[in-house]
Amino acid sequence: MERSNEGSKVNKVINEKVKLHSMNNQSTKKVYVGILCDTLDKKLKVLSQIKTITKEQEKILSQDEFQIEQFDSTIEKKDEQIKALTLLDQGFEMIYENVQNELQGRKELYKDEIKQLQNYITQIIDLNMELQAMEKRNKNRIETVLSKKRKQIANARISNQSVANYYKNISNEYQEKSFFYDKKN
């Protein structure tokens, strides 16, 4: 009887440890799910900053005189935000891999968190689509600006070439006159 008593004590301790580990594991998973929500919130904020920068680019491209320095500055700002976005995406994927089975297996337990995640994802998708449309418009504008610049450069080359030919002809004309002048004497 002593052995069965000891056995039940051991089983009791093991069960308590399993429950404690399960609770710790579950609370860890809850923390991970919270981190997922925070990550998506940060991603939404970064996308909003990218949208602001894209609007700034749109204004620059709409001006009569293209300001390349300003445009380059916005490209650098946007590049920083895109790098931050990439880091957030990588972190999200890494954490999601840890809690994916938990979320899918215990949907009822994480019902509120899942709804919050879905809400963030919907907002992100909407903002992403809006950004893509803005980027497409800006791409068309930059192509128009570059086309105008190419024409200006081509016209400048033609003008320079015309001026050079004019001076070349004038200098040749004087040389020819002096040639004839020398022959007559």
C-alpha cells in the first residue's frame, strides 16, 4: 500500500507539473498571439507612413518643375520604411510558426485575438491595395517626367550641335575667303 501511495503521490506531482507546464505554455502562447497583434499594428503604422511618403512623391511629380533632390529624399525615406516592413514581416512569420497549431486547434480560446488579427489583416490588405494604386499612378507620372527630360536633353543636344555647326561653317567660310584672297594677290 505504501508503494501505491508513493505512486499516486508521484503521479499527482507529475500531473501538477504537466498542468503547470501546460498553463505556462498556454500563457506563453497567449503572449505570442499578443505579439502577433502588436506586429500587425506596427505594420499598419509603417504602411501609413509609406502612404504619406507616396503622397509626397505624388505632389513632387505634379509640380511644373521636377525637384529631383526632393524626390530622392522621399525614395530614401520610403526605403527605410520598406526595410522596417520587411523586418516586421519576418518577425511575424517566425512567431506565427510557433503558435499556428495552437490558434487552429483552439479557435474558441483565442476567438477575440483571432478576430483582432483578422481585422488588422483586412486593414493591411486595404491599405496595401491603395498603395499599389498610388504607386502605379506615380510610376506613370515619373515616366512622363522622364520622357519630358529626355526630350529636353535631345533638344539641347540638337541646339548645341546646331550652334557648333554654325560656328564651324562660319570659321570655314572665313578660311575659304582668305584662301581666295591670297590666290588673287
